[in-house]
Amino acid sequence: MNIRHSCFGLSLTGGLIYALVAAPATAHGQKPPAPGNSGAPTLNMPGPMGMQRGTALELTLTGTNLADPTGLLTSIPAKISFPTDNNNGKDPAKLRVKLETAPDAPLGFHSMRLATNRGISNLRLFCIDDLPQILAVDTNKSKTTAQPVPIPCLVAGKAEAEINHYFKISAKAGQRVSFEVLGRRLGSPFDPQITLLEPRMQKELAHNNDAPGLQTDPRLTYTFKEAGEYLVEIRDVMYRGGPDYWYRLRIGDFPCATTPIPMAAKRGSKVKVQFTGPAVADVTPVEVQVPADPGVDIVWVAPRGANGLYGWPVALAVSDLEELVEKEPNNELAKANRLPVPCGITGRFQEKGDVDHFVFAAKKGERWIIQAHTQEYYSPTDVYMVLKNPTGTQIAASNPAQDPRIDFTAPADGDFVLAVEHLNYWGGPDESYRITITPPEPGFDLALGADKVEIPQGGVAVLPIQTVTRRDYNGSIEVSVAGNSLIDGQTVINAGPPAPNQPAGSLFLTFSPGPLGGPSIGPQELIVQGKATINGKVVISRASVRTVLSQGLASLPLPPRNMFHQVAMAITEKAPATLALKLDQVEQIRGTAVSATVTATREAGFNEEITLTPLGFPPNVAAALKNIPKDQKEVKVQLTPAANSALGQFMISVTGKTKFQNREYTVTASPAKLNLILPFDLKVESVPLKIGLGEKGKIRVTAARKAGYQGPIALEVRNLPANVAAGKATIAMGQTEAEIEITAAPNAPFGDKADVNVVGTASTAGNQQNTSPNFAVSVIKK
């Protein structure tokens, strides 16, 4: 069995920390998988959705197409196996998997996917906790039959519609107990609320629905005045329930942290982390060695109370800036904390009406982006910022209707003061924020349209690049797979923004097992990145799957941040055919058709029809496809780019659907490069041109024809000096040059004009135009 760990954990005085990086733990079966079901597996929420670390758990996964597993792709550092008794692994709707975790396994959320020989499943979250785990029982649906549970513990249950769950605890006088429900944060539609009841007097002692920073999950802390038995009531706020309404109720005197302080730490540094939130006063600060790895952008830190119980981990951002923490008192402009920009700083609104002041120096003309970061790091705080000069006069402010951000250019050398306050004037133990002050840097962000992909052995797969968000950069972007030598795939996103509402491109992937064979079938993880050289600097940005991930977790607004860039991949069984697409002509003029051939390489015994569908085609490029008939190996197809199609290089392909031995298969053709170009380039000779008053001159325009275009090219000179005119000319069909006469009127002003150019129009190719390089025309004295 091959097990690779994606996490490392450090037991530290006062707390626990772990960082999640790219490579997950993988467990493969003991024998090669046999052909199984016809589709990729899908996982239901895996109750109980977690386990206590240092224990073993036999988990029953449910869903579809679960037979013939090839591995469990997970971030849990565990010994993972599939029991072989009772024909386990043959049932497409149910599968048992055994997990054995170490005593120091990292606390918090982990990812879990199942791979079979037909694909890889959707992502499900799985929790590792330090509290002893108890399963909810069916008899807990009334106050009189409440389920007794100890303190501390974790209760794993599933909510039913219009039913409350009750748990009975025994508390001592003066005992403090916290109650926290993980429900919505599990990727469940469950919106839980918690109520603490005194059963004898039928009295409600405490209630919570949405705790700050917990994405509508509840949490409360209560100190019991009298010893006795008490009830904990759990239900959905709208009395909903069902198969996916799982929850995990944490009970104990543990810290209830919301965010760390600081909220970010510099990469490679060592920092002492404190915590915001209720019941954290007795938590010893945690010393964190922040990873230097550029692939790590979040570290989870678990607060530990004086009694040894851990609270649920909070997210410490990993930054490349100097990170500071505000120093009180700074409520007055005269007591503002001085900041060495660029930097990040963490602050807190510890009471209502708290206003924090920071001062930094800037030189005239310097541009700075001042950004507040809260909810993206699980803080509930809403921030409002005002930028002032040293006398207190407002210069700029953030827009309350948008993300809190100020784009500021210094009007003069000097100091500038930033006043930060809560948008709603709130304050308290949860209200933390982080401010960054950085110069604007051009760059880009990529978002993928899928968070998983299956690559058949010997075949091709595709990942859609859904969007590219550009920041002051419109050049080309190279997209590729990083950190996996067995997977080959790269493409280029052309310069300029993509067409509105259209995908930005497609990344085609192939699997090469390497000289030693490598893994033939099973799950792996990919990181997709974009790279560009901007102002002489190489800029790398990892592609995000946050939107897809959120959708798969019941539209959870903010899934665990360490999973934002993880793409799951399975190498699957060989398909009965492979496809290849070949264009008769790679360079193509818009508005004219190009022929292509789709070739099928069939396995022995496979002769069925293959239905073709275009894949990765840019906007306004039509494909007239024909199916590959039964017993045939290829078919001719035709592509027609419209005259308004985007220019550039595009990787295009087709997918084929077919059936073989009563199973459906989808295969992707090896991609072809389609290069949409203008029909000609223009070059102007006999320049720069100097003309005397009342005189004439000539320029020669040469056309380099492209992609077989032989039609006429109408020429027009533009941006000439005042009172200077040019006659129109045409490069005749099949010819490559023409002369244009230019005349300076007797009253033309003397001088040079360096931005003159010639525009050519291909009148028989949809009037597509191209422009020559600029040249100079000078009006001179004779």
C-alpha cells in the first residue's frame, strides 16, 4: 500500500498548528482494479463526517459508482485500507473504508475523494477532532428521551425534517462549557441552531443561531450556576432535514477562537499567535514556524485551553509582507501607529466605537492600494476606512457598498493617516481585521471550471479555464501543470481580455507513466498555474477552483482556503478508442472555412459509431462535425471562424461518445492548434518621407500575404500632418505592393509627424484590417 502525506503536524506548547500543502495522502488497493461501472463515482456526505485523532474508524461511504475503488485521495495523514470481507468494493452504492489516524494528526477540515477505475468523485469534507466521538441515537427526538452524553465529547448526528435532537449533560456548579455546531461549514445545507435548556423549570438558559465568523453555524459558552442535568437542543432554523443534514456538536470547556492575532504572518518567519473570540483568555500563545514554501498560503492553528482541550482551528494567512499588530492606545490621530509601507497590520475593535489610527509616509506621485481583509479570513468584521492628511482633513474613504479599498496617489511628500473603524460601530472579542498597504502590481488571476479531471490511459483530458481576471496586464499567459512530472499539459491564453461570458481557454492533459511505469490507475492531485513576464518580472499565479468547490459544498460561501487550488485527478482505464484532430491548415483567416480530419484508433473488437462534439473552440468559430461511422477510422469535418472571431492561437479538440460492451465512454481527441491570423502584414518603404511645400512624394507599401489570402488590399494613409493629403491605392489581387502619392499643400505648416501609418483592408475577407508600423512625414523648407 502506498501512502503519501499532505500535511505535517507539530505539537506545540499551548496549541497545535499545521500547514496544508499540495500533495495529498493516497491509498491504493492491494490488487489491480478490474473493469467496473460506467461512470465516475459520486459521494454522499460521509457520516459521521469525522473522527477523533489517534483512533481507528471504519467508515461506510455511500453514493453511486463506488465499486472497484483504486484509492482514497485525502489530506488526512492516515493508514487507509479497503476491507475485503463481504465482497466490499463490489457494491456500486456502498463502500467500507478503514482509517487509522495518528495521535498528532492535524485537527480541522480535511478533503476526501474516492477514485475508481472509472474516475474520481466530488470532494467531501472530513473532520479530525481531539474530542471523543459519540454517534447520535434515534431515541433522542424528545426531551424525555434525550441522549445522555459526557463532558467533553463530540456528537455526530444527522437532522431530520421537523424534528429536534436532544442531548442530556450533567454540569457542576460554576462549570463553564462551550457548545459549537459544525453544520453549514461541513458543506451541508443544514443551518443549525442550538438551545440550552433547564428541564425542571422548562427554562431556556442560552440560545445561538449564527455565531460571528462561523458561516451561520452556532456557538455559545455558558457557566452553570447550579449543579444538575441540562438539555442541549439542536435543529435546523427552518426545521429542514435529510440525508445531507449532518452535524457535529462539540461540547466541552474549550477555547472558541474566531481568528488568530496576527491574522497573517510573513513566509518563513516565526511568530507567536494569540486568538480573538470567546473563552480564549486562558489560552497560551502558540509559537508558529511559518512555512517558507511558496505553495503554502494558509496555516491552521488550534487554540488550546489550560485544561488541555483544543478549540476548532483558525486560519493564519501566509504573507510575503512584513506583518504587524496594532498597538493601543491609537484611538486618536496624534497616537497613530507608524507603519513601514508596504506592510500588513492586524487590528481589533475591542469595544463599540473604537477607531484605530495608522500613519505612513509617501512621496508625491506614489500610488498605494489600501485594502481591508476580514471575511475572506473568517472574521465577521465590516471595516470602514478614511484616509486623512496630518491635520485631519479627509482625502479619501472606502465605499461602504463595495469591498473596503482605497486606491490612493500621494498629492505631495508627507505623512498620511488612516482611520479604521467598524462600519456598524460594533466591537467585541470577535471583531478583528487586517489592513494591507501595497503598491499596485500588474498581474492576473485564473479560475478553473472544474476541480477534478479523469485521464484515460493513453488518452487526453481537458480542464476548462473559466475566467482570467487581469490587473493592468493584457499580455499572454502560459498555463501549465506544476509539480507533477507524469502529467503533461500547457496552453497559452492570448493577449487581451476574453470575450464576454466565454471561457478563457482549455488546458489539455496527457499522462506519461515515465521510464519505471509509474502509477497506472489511481488518484493524484494537480496544481494548475499561469505564468507571464510582466515588466521584466516573472509572475506566477495558481489557478483557483473556489467557485466550483463552493458549489459542490451546498454553496458554502467560504470553503477551507487550503483547498482553493487543489484539482483532483484520476488515471482511469483505457478507453476502446483514442481520437486525434488534425487541421489541414494551422494558420487560418477569419471568415473562411478550414478542413480537418478526426481519426479514431480503435482497440481490437471495437467498431461502434462515435458521436463527435466540439471542445475548446473559441467564440464565433463554428464546427460542422460528422460522426465517425461504425467500422470507420476517420471523418472529414469543417471549421468556419467568423470574421469577428478573436485573433490568436487556440488549442481545440473534439470529444467522442460511444458504447462498448454495454458501457458508455467519452474520449477526447489530441488537441490541434488553430492560429487565427489577419490576412496580411503591411510594411512601408521609402520612409521617413520629407516633402516641400506644394510638392509630392511617394511611399511604397508591401504586403506579406498570410494563409493563402490573394484578394485585393485597399490602402489608406492615416494621421498625416495638417494640409498634407494622400491618394488612395490598392494592392491588386495576387500582387504584393503598391505606391501611394502624398502631397503637401502650399499652406502646410512646417514640422514632423511621427505617428503616420497605412491601414489595409481585405475587401474579400470580411473587410478585415491591419495597420503598418508608424512612420514619420516631415514638411520642410526647400
